[in-house]
Amino acid sequence: MSDSAHKLGNDYVSRYVSKLADVTNLKTLLRAWKLERSEDELEESIVPGGELPAEVIIKAFKNDIFQ
């Protein structure tokens, strides 16, 4: 999705898609924590294309930031 947005050449759409991926990944992080999923399950669920690296999301999950 981010590749398609970038190909359009519209900066607004590219930033929107990037932010959408980040919000989706943060919601996925919260769900994975709440449902006590494994790190592997979280990693498989991360959406590419955001500004927030997958490693940061996984690190937050490992460190149990919600406690």
C-alpha cells in the first residue's frame, strides 16, 4: 500500500498511508499484549510502510510497556 501511495507522487497520501500503518501497528501491539500473544505472532501481524520501525514495536512488546 505504501508503494502505491509513493508512486502517486502525492505527499499527503504518502504521509497518510504511513501514519495509518503506524496506528494499525500500535493497535496490533495493544491487542497482542492484551490477548497474551507471542512475539512471533506480533511480528507476523506488523504492517510495513510506517515510520515506526518493527523493531521498536517488538521491543516495546518484549519490555511489557503496559505494566
